[in-house]
Amino acid sequence: QVQVVESGGGLVQPGGSLGLSCEVSRNPFPINVMGWYRQAPGKERELVAQTVGVGSPTYADSVKGRFTISRDNAKNTVHLQMNSLKLEDTAVYYCNVQDMYLGYWGQGTQVTVSS
């Protein structure tokens, strides 16, 4: 069974930085799509950043210029570097990966931006 394990997250002050990492294992097929979603209390889950194959990453408008997604295909990992964090970035962040057949989710990691 495919395993998607996130790490990172925590509490940070506004303007601070935080990094999230996600490692995929036991995947029987190559992972094509790797990305991060988030869900704030009372809101729907939304796409934050995503990479598809070797194409350029895409970002939600709300995080452009502040967040950077990067992936290491050899290690089956994806990283989200979050800078200039704002109060509204507070959410549970989920790693999502997809092979040619299915998508898989991590368990989620809490990011709290608070003074």
C-alpha cells in the first residue's frame, strides 16, 4: 500500500518561515503529480502548489511569491518552503501524490501562524 508521510509544520509568527516535507514509499507505479493542499477550519480543501512531471510548478494566487514547491524524484519526496507566512496561512496541510491510476493523501500536518 502506498505510504505518504508528511513532516514539518508547527507554530510560527507572522512573517516567519516554515518547511514541509513529504515522502512517498511503496508506490508500485511512478509518481507523476506531487502537490500540497490545505484546509482551514470551516473552509474547503484547496490546492496550494503542485508539480506535474517535469513541468513548471503551479501555485495558488494567495501564495505566489511566498511559497516554493520542489521535488526530488530519486527520493520520491516533495518539499514546500513557506516564507512570509500570514495569519491566513493557518491550516492543515496535506500532501497529495498521483500515479497514472490513483491519487494518495498524507495524514495532514498542522501549520499555525500566530503572534
